[in-house]
Amino acid sequence: QVRLVESGGGLVQPGGSLRLSCAAFGIVFETNIMGWYRQTPGNQRELVASISSSGDINYADFVKGRLTISRDNAKLTVYLQMNSVKPEDAGVYYCNAEDQHTKRQSWGQGTQVTISS
């Protein structure tokens, strides 16, 4: 059974930092492109960043160097380090896995990030 379990969300002040984690179960981690998506009320889920097993990284334009995606293949975990957060970074962050061969996608349950002073 495939499971992606996110953690690390919560309340952070503007300018603060937060690290999201996503632990993967039931997938061949090394063959999956791992990504973080964000969804805000009334909007579609949008890509924040993705990382392949070989370390190729893709960031959305709005990331602007403040967010960093990384993965630990030994721990089957992908991270999103969020620095200098802004109110517009708020939303529900979802972990995504896409198998490079089968194109099968899996989603986590989402973790809420709230930016407020």
C-alpha cells in the first residue's frame, strides 16, 4: 500500500522558517520524482518544487530562492525547507510521487502551513 506521510506544517511568523517532511511507504523511492505542491482556497493545486532521484530539481518561479527541496533516498524522505516565509506561502502542502517509468502518481494527505504574526 502506497502512503506518503507529510509532517512539519504549522504556524510560523512572516520571515520565519519551517521544514516539511514527507516519508514514503510502498513505492520504489529511487524511481520516483518527488514533489511538493501547494493549494490555497479557491485555487488549483500548484507545483512548488520537484526533485528526481538523481537530484535534478525544478522550482516554481514564485519560490525565488527561499524554498529548498531535498531528498534522502536512504530514509525514503523528501523535504521542503522554507525560509523567509511570506503570507502568500500559506496553504496546504501536498507531497507527490511520480514513478518515472509507470507515471503512476501518489499523493499525501497534505499538511497545513499558516503564516501569521
